[in-house]
Amino acid sequence: MIQVGSALAHRGIPLQSAYCASKHAIKSLSESVMVELEHRGSDVRISQVDMPAMNTVQFNWVKNLLRHHPQPVPPILQPEVCAAILADVADRPRRRTWVGEATVATILGTRLSARLADRLALKSGFAQEDPSLHEPMLPPNLWEPVPGDHGAHGAFDDRAKALTPQTWAQQHRGLAAAIGAAGAVVAATALASGMRAARR
């Protein structure tokens, strides 16, 4: 079972309190059920995949009172990047997966300093509307589904990334580990050479 979470399950931001609360609920539910299943000796496993900001139609039908068109907090990834990670987790299950550098930074930054995370949210968390975007909004889907297929992409194709080093490494973990190990060997060799040269 794969639970689609968010970086915002770990760090609430302004203007998205309901969304952050729902994603935190997914995180807590997953953690509780994981342990319950293990206690029962069940073969069912749960993977939680925490997503970054994505270029989806979410920001075309969100019910809000913003003056301008809503937008996710950058950096923004294309939905195919995140879907590829979900497919990889389905093939090679693991308990938790963080998607994208921004997700990693958000979660680890919050763990290191909640006060610093507050300051960053105060600085960038209100940049969630785009005055230059005039695409019409879809009807809100808060109370009922919006009929029709509205696709996977939102209005931010021009600024959404199709790949990042972190998501590449997630999908090529063996190769990424080998590159990291080779880099560590090169760094250690350079350090040892530098120390020997300093002794001379």
C-alpha cells in the first residue's frame, strides 16, 4: 500500500493549513497502521512517499480567496517525475521516500530548527499566487468531483522541472551509490595526498 504524502506533512505553511493538516493525518495514520500490521505479523506493508510542489491541476480548481491565480511554492516538479518514483516504490517497496531536493530540505530543516523553518515560511510561504497568470479557474472540487478529464498538468509547464539529481538517484539507487562511493574514494585519496604533502 502506497500512501501519497507531502513535504507539508512535516512542515505546515501559510495559506495551506487544511492541506497540511490532511497530509499530516496521512503521515500519522501510516505510522500507526505500519506498527499495527507488524504486530499482527501481516504481510501487508505500507510505503509513504512524500511529494514536493507539483505542476498539477490542483491549483486550477482549488477553492480560495486569493486575488490572483494560485501557484505552488517553487521549485515545482512535473507530475511524471513523481509518478515515476511511485512506480519505483511499487516495484521496490521501502518504508519512506522523499521526492525532490525541496522535500528533503523541508523535512530535515524542520527537524534541525523549527524556528528557522518558521522564518523561511514567513519569507516565502505567501508567494502562492501569480499575478501574471490569467488562466481561468475550474469549478472547485471541495464538495464534489469536477466532471471530465482535466489532465495531469497544471498551468506551470514553463517553470516545472522534468528531472532533478535527487529523483534520478531515487530511480537509480545502485548506480547512485556506486558514484557516491567512487566520489568518497577520490575525496579520501585527495585528502590523504594533501596531508602527506603538508608533512613534507
